[in-house]
Amino acid sequence: MKNKNIWIDLSLLNLCIVGMLGFILRSKILFSLPGINYLNLLDAHSHFAFGGWVTLALLFLLVRELLPESFGKRSVYPWLFGGIVLSTLGILLTISFNNKSFLAGFFPDLFILITYVFGWFFIKDIRKSGAGKTVSLLCISAIISLILSSAGPITLTYLHAIKSFHTFLNRDASYVYLHLQYNGFFTLAVFALLFHKLNPKISIRSRQHFYGFSVLLCVSIFPSLFLNFLWQDPNNLFRIIAVTGSILIFISVTWFIVSALPLLKYARMAMPVVRYILFLSTGAFVLKMYLQSFTIFPSIGNAVFGDRPAIIGFLHLVFLGFVSPFILAYYVQISMLNIKIKLTGVALILFMTGVVFNEIILMLQGLGAMFLKSSYLFSWLLWGISILLMMGTISIFTARIKSRMLFSGPV
């Protein structure tokens, strides 16, 4: 793919911006910061984190890694990546300052349209690419989840247009979007990339086990969606589907653990920093899956869907604990982040330290809220951690640029 370096650079630059926005949001909780609308910036931050960082990075990697070079060189993909960059930047600037303007609606719609076009071309290409059945199943399901997730924001736009304040519909539309992004697109794309790397190195039996896990994971997406509706006390049919989803999630993650244990020997072949990041990322995935499965129990489900710190902690567990570290580790593995640069290792450790402490504090805050005990100290701790995360993202981007200046070739 022509000019492949620019998409790596822009994705990491966008990660920097996400880190800076997180710091500003945490600062706004503690300090007045006149001129900054917290809710507008929060909305812009989440949209930009999803689109400008994770979506750009994952779609670029899917094209670069999974498609034959002749397909990856097609001019349509750089145009689509450029559209993602421009639309997410437009989302950030317009929603941050005026989320009711015409442009604040135009850029999200443009982003959705671009994902539709990408899905059309990519699914056609991946079916012709000769990718293995496991990788094909996962990446096609990931793109379908990405496309279907747009039903959430489209529904919210319609509800706002007709001035509907129906609580159930608004929350359900948001949960549909988040579910199909987090548990659909993000998760499935990550495993498509992981198994693409692993398949040439593992036995036929291991490939069969991972195919079984992938089928379960993909099948679980639809029924587990109904776990998000339990907060509104739905009818028995919804509960039966939700229970089915919960069981499928539990079986799939358990299957993954059993299948992955024999492959620990391959972890020794990876670079130390990659190995540690992948262990943390995998741990976050397993924890996320078991927590999601256990939301079928009212005491846990009510906490997850009714306790804001618990919701934020769960979302960060997936975004910061699972997906983002995997992308960074993958960048290192394919030499897009050069570990020969000392700053790269320091930056990754800095970022991952912030991720771990962020999750610990968020979970403690969530538990405190569940037991009606809270402390203003949490806000100060999270503010300090946001500085650590921001420094980590800036250092990662700096290391990337430094490696571009010192080395030629794959970077």
C-alpha cells in the first residue's frame, strides 16, 4: 500500500490527542476550566477515540496484513483511510464546540458512510484473498459488526430529531452501538489479526481449536446483545436469549483459555515488551468476557448498567486494557514501532503502567459506589493517572517519529 507510513503516524498522533483529551476531561472535574463544555468534549473524545485511533488502526492493519499486496495497493483504501481521518477530525472539532450544528451531524454521518464503503470493498477482497477460514470468519464478522453498530447512532439521531426523551430507547441505542463496537468489531478484528500471525506457527489441531473458539465468539455476538436489555426488566423471551448469550460467552472464553495454554511456549519467541503487553491484553480480554457473562445475574448486571464508575471501568477495560495494547504490541511486532529505540520501550511501559493503575482505581471507585461509599480522592488519583497516560501516548508518538528519522525500511 502506497504511503503506508502515514496511516501509522496518524493513528498514533490520534492516540496522543485521545490521551490529551482524557487529561482535559479529568482536569475539568477538578478545576473550572472556563470555555470547555464537559459533556460536549466527552462525546467528542469517545467518538474520536473509537474512529480516529482504534478504527483507523484496525482497518489499516486488516488491509495491510490480511489482503494480498495486489489488493492492498488498490487506490480505494488510502482514500477511505483519508476519509476516516478527516471525518473523525471534523467530529472532534464540531462536537467539542457545538454539538447541535449541521457539521456536528454531517461528519458522523460521513464516517458511517465511509465504513459502509470500506465494508463493501474489504469483504469482497478478503473472500478472494485465500485467507484461512478462521481469519476470514473473524474479519468478515468484525466488519459486519462495525456496519451494524451504526444502527445505534442513527437511532439516536432520529430520536433527537423528533425530540424524543424515551429513556429506554436512548439507552438501548447507545448499548447496541457499544456492544457491536466493543464485543463485535474491536474484539473480532483483534483475533483475526492474532490468528493470522499464529496460524503458520501452530499445529493443525490448535488451528481447529481456535476455529471452534472463533465460531462460538461470532455466534455469541447476537444473543449476548440482549444482556444489555436486562436493566429494563424485559420479557421472558429476551431473558432466554440473554441467558443463551451468557452461556456462549462463558464457553467461548473457557475454550480460548484451554486452547491457548499449549501455545505459551510461542510467547517466549516474542520480544519481551510485546510478550508482557500481550499477557496484559489477554488478561483484560478474559476478565472482560467473564464479567460480561456474569451480568446475567441481577446483582452484577444492575451494578454494571446502573453504576456509572462501573460502566466506565468496564469500557476502559476493553478499550485501554485489551484493544489499544494489542494494537501497540502488533505495531512493535511488525516493526512499525521500533523497539531498538530506547524511548519506545520506556513509552510503552509508561502507557501500560497508566492503563493498569487506571483500571484498578476505576474498579475501586465502582465498588465504592456500589456500597454507597465514595471519596473525592478517586478524582485526584484518576487525574494523576491521566497525566501518566498522556505522557505515555506522547512518548509513543515521539518514539515512532524518532524511529522514522533513524531507520529506513519497514518503519
